[in-house]
Amino acid sequence: MKDDIRTSKFLSLVLRHQPQSIGIVLDENGWTDVSLLIEKTNKTGIVLDFETLKHIVETNPKKRFAFNSDLTKIRASQGHSVEVDLGYVPQKPPEVLYHGTTDSALSSIMQTGIEKRSRQHVHLSKDEETAIKVGQRHGKAVILQVLAQKMFDEGFQFFLSDNGVWLTDEVPVRFIKT
């Protein structure tokens, strides 16, 4: 289990942020060849075979990774800081979505809104429980309500990732409730 977590964190780093660190390339949609990923990962000292990779993809509680239909390619479901087009189609969001953050970030957010910063999108949750978990990763959690339906009505686009995370480019202050 401990090795699975270590490997999952490593895969997140490589497939979301630093593919070049092990000498792989992501295509325009974020996919890379499974056999090459395994080969390059093993050269780092992390032992990985196809069955272990498949197990990590299937059991990751956040569904961070996805295979293509014939299991020859893999990508991260969302959260990239490298430029990729995940091919998600704009969708109508629920009336309210949630954003988990920290007490220390609250005053900045209430001045500038929720910004994607180094990521490709702002990440939003469909439920408060998930948002709390996100916020707790960085300190005392604060949950913000995002008036997603109102944003959508004003022309903002929303996308639903393969792992259930709602994505948008920004959340202006006027759509945030504490």
C-alpha cells in the first residue's frame, strides 16, 4: 500500500507536471505510451509493471489517471500544469459548486477571486465533503460556495473531468459565497 501511494504520487508528478523529468512526452491530449512510461519509471528506481500500474489506476480513490480504450496509453485526468487539451466538452454545472481552500488564502481570494495560477483550470467539487478534504491538505480548511449556475448563465464555461472534478478558468469574487 505504501509503495502504491509513492508510485501514485510519482505518476501524478510525471503525468501532470514534469514528463520530461523521466524522458517521456505527453501528446496534445495528455496521453503517453504505457510501455514507455513503465520503462522510464523503472529507470528511476521505482519498480513498476503493467499489473501494478493497472491496479493504481483502478484503485486510486481520486481517479487521477485514465487508460485509453485498449490500455496502451495513459494520462492524468486533470490538474496539469503543462499545456494539454483533455478534450472535455463544456457542460452545464450544478447550481452551486464548492472550492476547498485555507484560512490563510481567504483574504486574497476575496480580493481577486479564485485563480488557476500555474494550473490549467480552477478545480471545484460537487460536494462540501470533497472540498473539505482538498482544503485540509494545506491547513485549516475553508469551504467556499461558487454560484456556478450564475457564472454559466453569464457565459463562463465549465468542464467535468473524468474523475468528477469540475473545471473552469476562473471564479470572479462576485460568484463566491463564504
